[in-house]
Amino acid sequence: MKEAVISVKNLVKKFGNFTANDDLNFEVYEGEIFGFLGANGAGKTTAIRILSGLSAPTSGDVTVAGYNAKKQPEQIKKNIGYMCQKFSLYEDLTVKENIMLYGGIYGLKKALIRERTDLLLEKLNFREYGDRLISDLPLGLRQKLAFSVAVLHEPKIVFLDEPTGGVDPITRRQFWEMIYEAAGRGITVFVTTHYMDEAEYCDRISIMSEGKIVALDTPADLKKQYHAASVEEVFVKIARPGNN
Amino acid sequence: MRTIFYLIRKEFIQIFRDKFIGKAIFGVPIVQMLILVPAVTFEIKNVRLCIIDRDMTTESRELVNQLEGSTFFKVTFSTFSEQEANNLLHKGKCDLVLQIPMGFGKETGNGNPVRIMVSANAINAVNAQLSWAYLNGVIRDYNRNIMAENTSGGTLPPVPQVQVTSRYWYNELLNYKYYMLPGVLGILVLAIGFILAGLNLVKEKESGTIEQINVTPVKKVHFIIAKMVPFLIIGLIDLAVGLIIGKLAFNIPFEGSIAILFLGSAIFLVAVLGLALFISTFSSTQQQFMFTAFFFIIVFILMSGIFTPLESMPAWAQKFDLINPAAYVMRINRMVMLKGSTFQDISTEIYSLMLIAIVFTALAIWRYRKTA
């Protein structure tokens, strides 16, 4: 049996009277790519924020990388990377300055940061962009860079909240190659997305609707179960509000 | 610990990459010093006087001459109609009306007391009070003269009287620039630190970059300190710029130790930055922060004692000033610069300010949430 690096039991998150996460239960195993699907407002972002220690659960038992999300959020933060839908590198810093900053925050040695910066720029064909401001980069490049920065410190888990929003298909493809590469290095990838073709790339997917997880399995099994040709069909069948 | 270094470096790069802020940091102190120091003054010159001389004797002429002879007064009108004089006062054409009654010369010649009447436009209470005081001074001199005249020629022995000779310590010439400048230095440091630091943090909230910081293991203390250090340094550089301008443009005296002045301002800045960051944790937009900051800055400055002495404020205001960092820095700046106070002389102020700085900074660290 594979080891669970994320374990969620009876997770509830309420904002006043509104229940954003309603009794979530799931596990994510080491090294897998776990897709988190759902319509807008289904509660994906709320869940991902709780898992990464940005938001405290109302109740339930959430363990990430061996630490309790309610009691030890700062311990969790040492072991994860995070990239959110709202682009969040510093736009008024250059590519290299951003990498240096986050490398430094995660406690990497200066020489190591330099080494990884070179490697990263090389790999992304970014060499000439090293001293450019983030604000001068096209969105696709920024997203790729943000992902690279999120895994710079080789975390156990990386959380990606709609990482490919608004990006062209070619860049999305490249982005997913990067995700596969990270997973190949043993980094667990937890990713939310709107794109159903991307869901096909995941090892397992869960589908959320109105704060609940309504389906969770491998894409192949889900398609079989719902007699559908694609994940998109599955999604339309079960995630449409009012269908469950 | 090393993370602080990376964070501070990032702040500095961002501050100086912003072309406007980079210039404003040095432009603001220069402009502020050159404008505020000479402009904010209580000195009164050329008080416009309207004279109603019903006596028209040599004695009354002499009093008017003496008034005119002083640099404070200028007789702009002369009339016999009280109504016209009041009209002039109403319309703001003159500041003071002086009525010399009939028989003024005769009575004073006989050594009898005489009443003259003064009406002042007190819309500006400070102005009215000061010109009133100046007028009193001139009349006192006049009194002394006639007393001397009355006694010298007569048989009466000279009247012994107490004469006051005044000497204004620490600012002998009562130069208001000397009085205002140390205070303006405090305002300068206050405004720059408060606004820049607070806006900086709120901007990170608005752009969402703070999320990316919050999801890292960075310690709250480190983050807040890294937000303070650059503005502490900038504030002290501005203080130095202000002092240099004070010396070059106004030749301000500097009696005390520069090190103590900087020590006081450094602690003051920590208090100000702590409060600014504390407030910015409540604000989600730059507007919200600016509105709140404006409130605090105005209250701090007006209650700091820069314009009005602390001692003349009501008791509750004096109590408030116990937690007003600007009130301490006003005293420290003035005492060190004009009086040459040593550390021992102002240790109470320094320690109180230190306590405030610690409390405000602790509040900012406590209120900053990495996990909502």
C-alpha cells in the first residue's frame, strides 16, 4: 500500500452560515498526481488553502506531510510548495531576484540557489529572461516560472490552484510536462483545474460539487463507472448542480 | 535568521525600483524643510493699527509714535469715528483699534491713571493675544517714560520699582525657526515612515503576493522586522538630510549630541512603523490604510506640542500624550538641539518611547496572520 502524504477526515469549513467544505474525506498518496475538479465555487480553493496551512479548518482531521493542519500549519509550510491561480511572484522583481528571494526564505544556501537558478533558466530556455522584470514576461512564461519557484526547495507536496488558467494550449502542454517531471522526482502534485483534458493526465481525480466530494477514482474507472467517453462527460453528468 | 536578510534585500530593491518613491524619499524632506520651517511661525510683524486719538496732545502723539516706532505695529488708519474703526475691524482692514480718550495728556501729566481702550480682531486667537502682548509692552515702556519725566522735574523722590530684565534661554533671539525646526524634523520622519511602511504591506495584500509569503515557513517576526528595517534606515537618512538643510538654510544651532538625536528618532521610528504595520493588518486596500493613517498622523502632530505647549493642553490630552510617540520626539529633538540635553536629561522620554515602540511592534506581529 502506498503511503498517504495527505489525509483528510471529516473536513468541514464554514464561513458564517455558508459551508464551503462539507465533510470531505480523502487521501493522497506519495508521488501521485491528484486532480481536484469542480465547478466554480465548489469549494476547491477553500480546501487547497486549508491543506497548505493558509486557512484553518472549522472541524475535521487534516494531516499534510505528517503534520496537523489546524495545530502545525507552519510545519506543513516547510514541506510544501504552493502556486495559486492569482499570479503571485513579485512583478517588480526580476526572474533571478524572485528565485533568490524564495530560495532564501526556504533556507537554501546561496550557492545552491545560484546553481538551481542556472539549471532552471537553462531548462526553461529562460536564459535571456533572467534579469527581466516579471511584469515584462508573457503569462505563460510567468506560470512556468511560478511553478519552478514553487518546487525550487524540492518540497514533499506541491499545491497548484488552477495553474494553467488563461494559458495557451502549447504552454499548458509544456506545463504538464513539468508537472510530470516533478512527480517523477517523487513530489506529490495536488492540482485543481477547470480543463477536463488536464484531468485525464492525473493519476486520480476527485470531483467536488457544492462543497462535497461526489466522485473519487482514477480517470479510467470513473469513465467506466459513468459509461462516459471522457472525464468531461463524467464531470457534466455528476458535477452539474442539482444532479446530486 | 538569514531569511531576514533576503527579505530586507527584496524590500530595498522594490523601494528604489519604484521611480516615484525613490525620488520622493529625498525630495520630500528637502521641500518640507524649506517650506514648513520658515512658514510655520508665530512671529507677528506689522500688526495693522487703527488709532482713534480724541486727545490730540503731544502726549498722545508720543504714544502713537512709539507704537509706530516698533517693528510690530503699523498705523494704517486714523479716525475720530468709533463706528468707522469698528467697521474697519469687521472688514479685516485692521487688526487692532486703539482709543485714546480726551484728557489723556492732561491726566498723565498730572500723574493720574488713564484708561485707554483696545479692541482686537480675535478670529485668530493666537495673533490677537500676541499683538495684545506686544501692545502692552509698548505701553509699559511709555508708562515708565512718563513716570520718569514726572518724577525727575518734581520734588517727589523717585518711585522704587521692580524692573524685569528678561533673557530667553536656549533661544535668545526667540527665533521661531529654531523652535519649529526640531519639530518639523519629527513630523518629517513620522509621515515618511508611517505612510511608506503601511502602504507597502497593504500593497502586498492587494497584489496577492502576501499569500505566497504566508504559504512559506517564514516567521512572522522576521517578516515584520524586514518590513521595518528599510523604512527605519530611510527615515534616518531623511533626518540627516533635514539636519543638513537646517544647517545650510537656517543655520540652526545644534547644542547636543547628534548620536542621541538619532537614537531618539530611531526608537520613534520603530514605534511609528510598528503602529503603521499594525494598522495595515486591518486594512485590505490602500485607501483604507491612508484614511486611517491620515487620522493618526494629524492627531499625533497636533497633539505633539509642536504648535501648542503640552502644559496648556487639558488634562485628558496630556494623558493621551503619554502614548503619543510624536510628543516624545518633539521634546527630545528640541531639548537635544536647542538645550544640549544629555542622555540622562531625556532618559525618561527615551525609555517611554522604547516601551511604546515595543508594544506597537508586538501588536503588529501579533495581528499579522499567516493562517486565516
